Amino acid sequence: MVKQKIAVIGASHGGHEVALELLTQSDAYEVTVFEAGDFISFMSCGMELYLTEAVQNAELVRNFKPSDLEKYGGHVRNNAKVTGIDATNHTLTINNQELFTYDKAVLSVGVTPAHLTIPGSNLANIIPMRGYDWAKRIKQYLNDATVKDVTVIGAGYIGIEAVETLVRAGKNVTVLDMLPRVLAAYLDADMTDIITQELIAHGVNVKVGEAITAFEGSENEGVTAVVTDQGTYATDLVIEGIGVTANTAPFADTLALDKRGWIETTRNFETNLPDVYAIGDAVKPYYIPTGQQQPVALASTARREAQYVAQRIMGNKHDVDFKGVVGASALKVFDYTFASAGLNSVTADRSKIKISAVTYTDTRQPAFVPTSEGNGDIIVRLAFNPDSRIILGGAIMARDYDVTGFGNTLALAIAQKMTVDDLAEADFFFQPGFDRQWSVLNLAAQKACHYGEFTK
């Protein structure tokens, strides 16, 4: 049997998933994974675990080792950058010289950390928090006693993870962001205000609503200060967490890209090139809360896209559209944990989606359970369509408590297009050692429905 040659470009979550799916479910494919970098394949979302020494060895923070695919007959090539696609002849150009023939190709090219282009941006000691090599370098800075003052630019997930890591390493930390609140793209003000106070309580200098205008320093010293439109902050190190750019420049002449460089695909990840699919952080999946295709750069998203594309390559799901994603995520910020999914006030406004929202705060267990036994406050935020009442987003947050189970439940409710009425009456368990008579998810939805007071 002549096997179909499948080329997978990019060895992170999406590339790994599509290769694994094809190799383990069929003998009909010869799969080759191309990775531009040297290391296969670092999991940047696990970098904090390495930097805080929860995981001692950076080589362990990876999706897979080449041998994990090779044992199924796959091929993994590192230092092999795909620099061109000839869709007519079904060939890839590798490192500007080698040609590789494919039957079908899957692009999982990912993204690169964005870098400010302002005066002084070429100074040393301005680095991103992403990738294997940068993880090793940041670890050196954490252990360097001469690095005392660190500035983190960007108060999103990456920036806040960097902040906590640096504080735990004993650094003096300033976090800067143009937006008026930390984590503004993930949480509404009722939760970000609490997170801000938690950061301040741990000694973080929080400066939001400030635009970075320049870096000061010299070629010998590297960066020594960050200048904004409102002040100057002395620093020994700058970590940027200001977003990402798609790794699509090599394909700009052949692939259909939007104005920001994201790959344009159908809902089912077909590109404008025949037999070429695209998945992962550089594409725009169907996003259930808005009903639009838009970037959702998450590992869980990439895995779902990859599995779906692998099934289509194998001849399945041709009559079934990709269901879509809800963008569920979670983060621990010192003693607080939150989980979120779907839209909030900021992202709804960006997408021009009308929402209504409620916040419900109560104890996690019945009031008679003391805090010494684990009881405490939990906050639930629900966003929903005011006309259809379909749940479009929400978040859950608590101190010293794992809220991720609630987050997954909320993500499922959004994916299944449940209404606040459905969630208000949903049947959840009750046992006072764990929960309450009405789940806080029930109670938040009941508040949205104006049910009035219930026995709590």
C-alpha cells in the first residue's frame, strides 16, 4: 500500500495532536513533522512551573519527544523551517533549499511574542516570556542577585504569570499596561479590582492606563529604565507580555491572510490552497459566543482543531462542521484562582456583541461551615444575551480554592448554548462538605432570571 504523505508544519500542540491522531488511527499515512526550532516541543504555558522549580528540568516541559511519534512510524525533523509552499506541485521548501513533496499539509505555525518598536527597544535585557531558550535565560535572571528591579510590560495572562514568578524569586516588580485594569481582556472590574489588591499586597507596583514610550539605557548596561506617558521606572530587566504575531510571513505570497497576518480559513480549517489545512494559534476558529471566526490562542483550542482536521483527512466528518470553541482558561494569582470562558464586557464590546451581566458572591458551603474547615467566598460572573438569554461568558474566582470545576461546567454551558434559565434550574449535587443546597452557578443564574432570594 502506498501511503499518503502528510506534512505537518509546527511541532507544538496542534502539530503533535494531528500527527498522533493520524499515526495511531490508521496505517495509511506517512507523517513528517517539521519544526523550525531546535527543541521539540517546549510548552510555554508550562514555563512558570519550570521557573518556580515545580518542575526542575526545562527539557521535561514539553508536549512530546520525537521518539513519542517515531515509535508509531512518524518522522520528526527539528531545525527544519518551512520557507515556502508550492501548492501546484505539492511541495514545501525547507530552509530555503530542500524540496519536500506532500499529498496533504497541515500548518500549525503558531505565533511569536510581539516586541515594542520604540526608542531603546534594541537594548539588552528586554525579553519575552515564551519558548525554551527564553525560559532558560529567565531562570538565570531569577538566580542573579544583581537583577533586583524588574518591569513586566503587559498585564494579561503571560504578564501576570511573570509577575508572580518574579515576586517569588525576591525581585522588586512593576507591571505596566495600557489598559485601565489588569487582566482586562479576561475578567470584569469586580474581579480585576480584587486581583489588583492581591498584587499590591504582595509588593507589586501596579501601573495601568499608561503607554510605554521609550526604554532608557546603553549598549554596555542594557536597559536601565522604562519610560511611559506618566512616569519613568528604573529597571534591570524588562519582560514583555504584550501579545503575539502570527508566524505567517514566509507564506504571505501564497496563503490568504488577514490584515494582522492570521491565516484565513473556512470554518473547517481549509486554506485557500488545495490540500492545505491550518490550525493553532495563527488561525481564527469558530468562536461559539460570538458566532464569528476569531483568534483564540489556547492549547486546548489547537488540540480540538487538530483532532477535527485529522478526522477530515481520514475521510470522516466531511458532513459535520467544526463545532467551535469557547476559549476557557484558568489562572492562579498568588492566593486567588479564577477560571473564565467566553465573553466579558471588554471582549463583547470588541466583538460588538450586546450582553447583560450579573455578579453573584456568596460562601462556597452553607454558612454554618466555618472558614477553618475550608469555607469562604466565591464570586460568579455571568454574561448572557439579553434577548435570547443564552449564556455567552462568565468567570468564577475564589481565594485558596480550586474553581476550575466550576469553570469547566460554565464552559460546557456556553458550548451547549444553555440559557440562564437552564442553568438556574440545573441539577447539581449537594453535600455540605463540598457545596451548598443550590450551587453558586444556580444562584448566579437565578439572579440573572430575577428569581429573588432562595434558601442558601
